[in-house]
Amino acid sequence: MEIVAGAGIGEEGGDRLVVPVLSGLTWGPGAAEVRDALDGRVETFLEAVDFEAKRGQVAVLPVDDQLPYGDVMFVGLGDEVDAEALRRAAGTAAARSARSRTVATTLHRLDIDGAVEAVAVGYLLGAYSFDRYRSDPTPRRNDRLVLIDAGEVEDEIASGRTIADGVALARDLVNEPAVAKPPEALAEIARGLSESVRVDVYDEAACAEMGFGGLLAVAAGSARPPRMVVMRYEPDDATASLALVGKGIVFDSGGLSLKPAKSMEEMKTDMAGAAAVFGATKAIASLGLPVKVVAVTPITENMPGGGATRPGDVLTAYNGKTIEVLNTDAEGRLVLADALAYVAETEPDLIVDLATLTGACKVALGPKIAGVLGNDDDAIGRVVGAARAAGESVWQLPLEREYRKMIDSSIADMKNTGERWGGAITAALLLDEFVDDRPWVHLDIAGPARASSDEHYIAKGGTGFGVRTLVELARSLAP
């Protein structure tokens, strides 16, 4: 997809022109010019199709030879416009313009900080599709977006493309069938992320030597050996350090605590945390942000093989703490325990982990909002602020210390499941045992990691949730 800065509406041309309209048919940039050129047809048309400029509404009007475009798409923005509204409007325009080879727009001319980047990100993500396994994929003609009267915006376009590429990478990895992404294959992808990122991969023998007992316990039932992937981006001008951890369960059968068949259908998504860390690490390095990043992804599948961990077994994690495994389907916290303890040793300014960790969080917050828990109010505030700036929905849940007794074990330091209620909190309390009191924030992305339908710049399937938040977080740490 080519995105370029263009001249005026009348000087450019293409298959489609996209202009914004606010509530009450308040004309956004370029819309009044279109109205004037079409000699009063616009109001009559919009009234006929009940277009009220609500956020997400669109109306398409053919323009004959009155403008150098095949048609005009009016995109509703609602009452208030922010960067996320622009992302969504641009994503909607892209998703509905697949057959228009060249699209021009004035969306970026709204007076919003970061408007050009937001439109670039939204448009590229709205154009995303995963059709690798279709024998006859629907061809997409749209390959050029022109930003009308944009001026010198090449840097903003480039940063938008970099962020969208990171999200698209995460989406691709999640959408890939589990059989096609064994741990070693994902490790190879990590090795090729960026020349600026140094990658160390620990195979099963190295994991045993290092003491990654949680990862090895979860991997014990699989015929495909695990990998602990450590990525380091260390620019010379770094003024802050950020540790990222992503859960990488490439397929979760539940292990011996086997899931029902229906619950397994989307379990290739259980590595969405690792996918987000891959995409964010690549984007942060490509943007050249002056922040040191150590990113760790424990990667395995959770299978019920003959050597699988049994309920009642006890494992020793990287930091020496022991966990009694009562439910092998509560495996994500076990692999994260090793990774968190490992990155805590690097003494970062902030640790953030992402994981499709608990169905309890999805019950609490629904399918579009990630839960946020942590041990430091300032760190939580920084992550929440980054998510809001990035347009990703999060909500803080309490890390209620009184609930810690719910994961007490009679034979080990802790057990891997708590009581029926508060599952997202007790899972986070277990993770808290492995961060060595470093500032730490946990994002439970069980809901928003996967979408059940298309919507604005979201395509059904893996969403790449978390990439934009992590990039914005790294930006906030830069001077």
C-alpha cells in the first residue's frame, strides 16, 4: 500500500474521495468543497440515505464528471473527534474501498495531534486480510492512498506504517494455524525481526540448564520442544529500560486437564501475548526509540502427551519458587513465571507482560477490553495512558493482596489455581511472586486478542492488540 502526500482535491484524482462529516452534518475538511462542486446534491442524497454522521456511518455518492473521482465516501465521526476516531474512520474507508485502486482523503486535515499517523495506521490496518490458506482469495485492488493537501508529512506516514506493520505481524502470527507455528519456527521469526535486535534462543536443553521449570513443565506433553526467546534492543542513546514479556502458548489443549472440544477451536490465539511483543519490539527498533528493551517470550504448546505434567505435580521456577500444579489448563502463568523472573534480573525501569491469561478477565470486561493489574500505581498509570493514546481499551482491576491466600499450597510455595471467583486477580497475584518487586504491569488480553467479526480497522481473527500500547509506552519513556 502506497501512502503519499497530495495536492488539492481538484488537482488530484482517483477512484474514491473520502471526506469527514461530524454530527449535525457539520462539514469536515474538504466536505464543503465537495458539497459546492456537486451543486446541492449532497444534502438531498445524505437525507435520502438517513446519514446523520454518527461515528462509523458511511455513505457513497457517485460524482460523474463534477470531480476527478469515481465517487465520494462521506464518513461520519460523531460529536467528538480524537485520534482513535480518525483511525476507525480511516479503517472503515479502507475496508470498504478494496475495489478502488486509488483513494484520496482529507481525514488527516482534522485538527488532531498525530492525525496523519492515525489515518495511516487506521487505513493500513483496515486494508489487512489473512488469506494465505484460501485457494481463490478475493483480489484487493486498492494500493494507493493520497493525503490531500498534506504538506511535508513523510515522517508521520513512515511512523504510521511502522506501527501498522508491527500490528500486522502480530495478527499474522495469531491467525497462522498452530501446526504451522511450532516454537522453533517462531524463534526463527524472532531472529529476523530487525538487525537492531539481538536474539538469544534457549532450546529445551538450555531451558533445563537455566532452570526454566515452568516452561518445561507445560511443554512436557508436547512432541514439539519449547523455546525461550530473548530479544534485546539496546540503542546507544537509551535513557530508560523496558522489559516486555509475552505468553507464547502456540496451542492450548488444556493438557491433561483437557478443554472441551469447542473451547479448543480458537486456542491458536493463546500466543497473542508473544505475538504482540514480537510486533512491538520490531516497531520500537524500526522507529529508533531511545529506550532499552529486553523482550522475552516463552513459547510452547500445552498438550496431553504421555510425559505431560499431572495435576498434583510440583515444579520449580527460574527464581527457585515452587508451584503445585492442580490444573494443567492454568499453564500461562507457569511459563510467564520463568520469563518474569528472568527479566527482573536485568533490573528494568518497568516490566510489562501481555497474556491471554484468564477467561475470568473476559467475563469481567467483555471481549474488547484488557484487564490491567500491577504492583506500582505510577507504572499502571503510565501503561493506561499509553493504551488510551494508542486507542486500545484497558481497565484497571485491583491486585487485592488479601486474595493471595487463595493460591496457598499445602506442599509448595503456591498453587497455580485459586478459588472460583476472582480468577484474573489470583492469576496476577501468582505472577507478582516473580517480578522481584520491580515496577510491573500485567495486561490480561484474553478478550481483545481476537475479534469475532469485522469492525472499522479490526478484521475477524487476531487483532494484534497490545502492539500499539507498547510502542506508545516506549515513546512515553523516551526523552
